[in-house]
Amino acid sequence: MDVSASTFWWVAAGIAVAAELTTGTFYLLMVALGLAAAAIAAHLGLATGLQLVTAAIVGGGATALWHWTHARHPVSLPSERNRDVNLDVGERIEVAAWGADRTTRVQYRGSTWTARLQADAPAAPGAHRVVAVEGNWLVLAPAPSH
């Protein structure tokens, strides 16, 4: 059975899309875009070498453009420290005293929570703010005085 060049490119693009769906690697969609461009080049009757160049330029260019665009955006904080994900981050809590192990029990949102002090923070009572929520523990740091 003789397979046309355009069919080969379309099948390769489909395989790249299927691989992206199973792995979640967005870059494979950019490669599939290049393979689809090569299929169009084959439909236009371009030589095999030009089809390969088209696939490389479109797929490589799309991948580079995606990488460049993605690298320009700041990386978001981990979910336990991200206020957009966890609304407790940034809230103020009063701490009466810290234990020797730098933990305490605090009243917050109508419940008693176990909290630990951020690693580089001094263990002093007073106003603190939530800097992270790790499981059912609050991570606290001294609140800046207003």
C-alpha cells in the first residue's frame, strides 16, 4: 500500500496530538502544528525537503514562541502560599505564646488550629499573619506593624 506524503504528515500530527493528550505536554501541540503545516505543504505539491523544512520552521517556531511567551510570565506561588488559591494566606491572627518547638494553638475562623512559626521568624507573642497553609497547619510570621 502506497501512502501519500500528506497522509503521512496528518497521521504523524494525529499521533503527536494523541501523545499530548496522554502526557499533558503542551509543547507536543506545537510539534503537531508543524506536522500539520508539512501536510498542507504536501497538499500544495512541495518537495519532501520543503515539507521537512516547513515542519521544522512552523513546529520549532511555535515551540520557541510558546516557550518565550511562557517564560515571560512570572511563576505563581505554590498553592499553600498563594492567596489566589487559599484565602487564609495573609490573614491576621493573635498569638498568645509560642511553645519550645515553635508551635502554638490559635483560634481562627471559629476553630482551634495548630500553627507553626516560619523558619526565620522570631518566636514572640502578638500579631501574626498566615504565610502558608500546609495540610491542617497554619504557618505564621510576625505581622508588620501598621
